Amino acid sequence: MASEGGKATVRFGDDAVCLISAVPNRGFTVSTSRTEAQTLTVTFSASRHRSEITATIQPQSRAGVREVSW
């Protein structure tokens, strides 16, 4: 899934979301967080922008992007 800050590839399993790759665009750094096995967030950060890609299998497999600038 692509965002302004970079691209993340995930795999949806029966019990968890697995990160395959996370590649930041120029000027961005990348970090990941997991609240539980079913939900993974990849965050691309720059000085004035943040892109968050959240993938989950609860209640069904889906991923979304949130873009924030300041």
C-alpha cells in the first residue's frame, strides 16, 4: 500500500498481520508498532508530514492510510 511517505507491503494471515517490507520515500523515516497480533501500523515521518498505514484482520482483512501535515 502506498502513501505520501512511502510504501508498505503486508501479508494477512488467519491470526495476524505480517510486515513484508516498508520503504520510506526520500526525506522520510519509518517505524512500526503493533497493538496486538491482529493490527500493525507503519508510520512514515518527515519534518512536516506523517503517513500512517494501518493493517488489521479485525473484523476482516483491510488496510487504510492516514495522512497528516502541519
